[in-house]
Amino acid sequence: MRLSRLSPGFVPLAGSGELPAWRRPVALLFLMAAAMPIAFATWSALLNNFVVEMAGFDGSDIGWLHTVREIPGFFAIGVIALIMFIREQVLALVSLMLLGAATAITAWFPSLGGLLVVTMLSSIGFHYYETVNQSLQLQWLPRDRAPQMLGWLVAAGSGATLVAYGALVLTWRAFDLSYTAVYLAAGGTTLALATLALFLYPQFEAPDPQVKRMVLRRRYWLYYALQFMSGARRQIFVVFAGFMMVERFGFEVHHVAGLFLVTLVVNIAAAPLIGQAVARWGERRALMVEYAGLACVFLAYGGIYWFGWGVALAAVLYVIDHVLFAMALALKTYFQKIGDPGDIAPTAAVAFTINHIAAVFLPAALGYLWLISPGTVFGLAAGMAGISFLLATLIPRHPEPGNETVLARPLPTPAE
């Protein structure tokens, strides 16, 4: 179908190749991949210093903040209700706008109560954007090229974050910047890019209509289990790894940003290679490598407290951690291979909710454990990575509908 025959503003995915390259679906995915981390990564880079210096947080306070931040992720299933009235593409961009706006005003609320409210708003934007963005990626990217393209999207996000952190490192001390100015600039940039994308891009029509109700299928059970473990394990890293660098080793803003810069440079180079590796190895082997590596990393984090290992090791582990987390794109392509095309949007919402079940209570609970034994917190994360490794061994070499797990393989026919 030629674009001239389409309704104004609506373009089928198959016909999007007639558009200029910068207005095609993949270009929009790259724009969103770059816009989101400008706000979110800046918020993350400044957060630990901001809450310690300006709000006087301790381990339990930061735990509660992250618990509140994860509540919208737990309710990401609400996306299913929203897409009954709002197109996924529009919902993704509006959510991105909310993330940018909430990030911009974060520094105006330097108290536990104020930060809980602003964090809740930014988290709604972040989690709803991520839910819908994952759905759009799996609908818009061809299956045979999805791992490679997802790797490049990770690299694009890392590149945008690199620019933001680079500016932070170069200007934080040189111009004596305030938290207010940096949060306002980063959040405002994300808000502006999302607003422009809302008006500049047509609405893309995927060939498979999405089911607009909650979908829970027994044959997706392994995907659900891996999502649950991923959410529990990742929260420990997100909440406590950066906090450790500030609390234990006295990192200042430019030190934290510098560590992030190194991580981003490595990720920009590694993410496309990871995408190629997933395409070549398959999801099973890629996820097993990720989980085995994460178990070792978390045990080494615990060793920093148990055996007094130093800051250099902590910094190296932080970089390795991020590279291994990039391999999680294999979980997306695993579902793309086993799922019904119409299940992508509702399952993305269900998976995000499952991913955040543990995230709602773990940060607060482990925040109290952190006050007693920080090393034990990382030891628990290593155990979770080990469980994930065992689950990954159940992924077949060539997953597809009817062959979602190795347990689903038909028994060989007896010889007659």
C-alpha cells in the first residue's frame, strides 16, 4: 500500500520504507532510546550525592525511596487499560514527557517526603515508557535482526548518557553547578525531545493487532520466572552498588559521573557485539553467561565488606556489572520467538509487573539489612543470580511456540 492512499498521519509498518530515513519507526526507537537516559541517567548519577548532602539520607531512607520508585513498575499492568484508549506510540512519548518534567523539578524538593512524591511521578513516566517501548521494539523490529538492533539501541542509549555525563564531569566543578540547574537541564531536554517526536512522527501501524486485556499463558512460565528473578536481582545493584561508592568510599558527584563515563564507553563498544553474540549463541547460552558472571560479581561486592577489598576493585566490578546487564536483551528476543504476535503488548505489561514484585519490598527490607551487614545484601544477590542461571538452562537452543522450554520438547517416538 502506498503512503498516498493512507489516512493522514497513519503509516503501516510495511509502508514506512517510503518515508525519509529520519521519520521511520527504527529512527523513532533510536530517538527515544537516546532521550530517556538523558533524564533518567542524570537523575541516577546525582541521586546518591543529592540525598546524602541535601536530604541527609541513610541506608533505610534510600531503601524506601527506591521502594516507592518501583511501585509504578509493579502497576505497569495498567498499561493494558491505557492502550484501550491511547495508542502505544503516543503513550510511550507522553510517559517520556512525564519522566522529563518530574526530573526537571527534582532538586526543588530536598526532603524525604518531597522526593518520594517527585520520584513517584518520574517513575510512572519511566516504567510506563519502558513497558510500551519494549512492546514497540518487539513489534517493529524484524525477528531475524532483533538481537543486533537491540544491541545498537543499547549503544545509542549509552551514547546519549555518555554525552550527559561528560558534560557533568566537565562542568560540575568548573562552573560550580547546582543540583537544581543540572536536573532542570537534563529533564527539560528529555521533555523537549519527546514533545518534538510526538508531533514530527506519524503513527505507525503494526501488522498484528495487540490483545487489549491481561494475558497470562502457562507456556510463558519460564519467561515470567526469569523476569521475576531479574527484577529482584537488579534492584540490589541499582539501589546499593552506587550508594556503596558514596557511603563507603566517599565518591563525590564528579567521581560517580566519571565512573559512569567509563561504564558507558565500554557499553557503547560492547552492546552491538553482545547483540551479535545473542544472535549467534542463542538466548540460552547468552543468559547463562550473564547470570554466571553476575553471581561472581555480586560475591566480589560482598568481599569488599567481608575482606576489606578496595575501591579499585569496586569500580571495576561496577563496569563489568553494567556490561553483563546489557545481555538481558536476550530475554526480550526469547519472548519474541515464543510469543504470539498479538501478545506482545499485554505480555510486556504483565512482565514488567512481575519484574517489579520483589522490587516493591526488597529495597526497603534490604535497606535495614544494609545497616547491619552490607556484604550479606550482595550475597543474597549472588544467590538470586545462581537461581537465574538454573532457570536459563531450561531455555531450548531454538525456542519457538510449542518449544518454549526444554521440558516442552515432545518425547521421542518409541522404535517399533
